[in-house]
Amino acid sequence: MDWQAIGLSVRLAVSTTLILLAVGLPLAYWTAFSHRRWKFVVEAVVALPLVLPPTVLGFYLLLAMGPRSPLGALYTRLTGGTLPFSFQGLLLASVLYSLPFTVQPVSAAFAAVDPKLLEASWCLGVSRIATFRRVLVPLALPGIATGAILSFAHTMGEFGVVLMVGGNIAGLTRTVSISIYDQVQALDYSAAAETSLFLLCFSFTVLVLTYSLQRRMWSIWPGRYGV
């Protein structure tokens, strides 16, 4: 089993999940409570990675990160390196690719919270930020955990986007899914089967945790889900 690739995938998944929680919670709050007429455009952009082929998304990200692009040129001036075929580029691509897996569950959890509880907090003079931290987040915690788990698992299994943006550099951009592909290409089916079994067990565990958290959320707010 390629433990180096597994370790890199875990590092990438953890970093991606942490960034998505920091970025996704405010975005999920906005999509859950905003009354802007053009909100559907933002929701469509967030959900785009769900329907867009990974190779297409990876191709456009590769162009956006290239040394001739504004983002790539700025990164090169600041760091002296390049985003494509680096862990940093891989991380940026993973954040964008897994964004809907965080935002959508969290937004649904936020929307399921009884608005009267938020209004009561505001009437007591608690600020919106404090209400978000003390009332909304604790009540939506199962949904937040679901989004974090799904984002982590989705990043662990990425293939198309990471291959397009990061390539296949051992110890730097070779993730566990790319490692399995290499093992199959080398006709090393025993190693591929061993690593695939690891990912299968991991994915099943993630689904069990996700459905368990969803059942808990339904039991807390049964009326909001038609139960």
C-alpha cells in the first residue's frame, strides 16, 4: 500500500476541509437567509462542480493558475514558485471542487433552524455575529459536521481535478486515487486491490457517519423535514 500517497491525501483532505469550513459557513449563511433576487446565480456557481466533469474543471483551473494568468503571475511574484503541479495549487483546486459538499449541507442545516430562536436572540440585544456563534452554529452542528465529513471524503477520492492540476509527482501531488491508477497501469493488481479496499472501507464509514448525523438532525427538528 502506498502510504506516502495516503498521507498526502489525508493532509490535502484535512487542509481542504478546514478552509472550506472557514469559507463555507459564511457563504452557507448567506445562501440560507439572503433574499437577494440573484441568489440563485450564486447557488448555481457553488453547485457547478457537482455537474461539471472534473477534467473540464481541472482544465479551466489549470489555465487560471498558469504563470501567464493574473493569479499565477501574482503567486509567482510573491513566492517565486508556480501553482500548477504544486501542493498549493492542488489545495486551491480541491477547495473549489469540494465547495458544494460543504455549503449545501450547512445551508440546509441553517435553514432548518427555527427563525423564532434567532429573532428572540436579536430582540435580547445579541448581535448577529454573536447569534450566529452562540445560537445558529450549535443548533446546526450536525449539518456542519455532515458537510465537513463529505468534503473530507470527497477530497480523499479526487482524481480528475488533482491529475489535471497537480499531475503525478510522488510525495508532492500523487494522491491515493492516482496511486491506484498507477498500480493498475503497472498491472500490480494486488497492490491496487489493497489500496482500493482501504478507500472502500473509508467511504463506507463516511456514509455511515453522515447518515447517522442526518438522523440526529431530523430528530432535533422533525417538523422542518416533514417527519
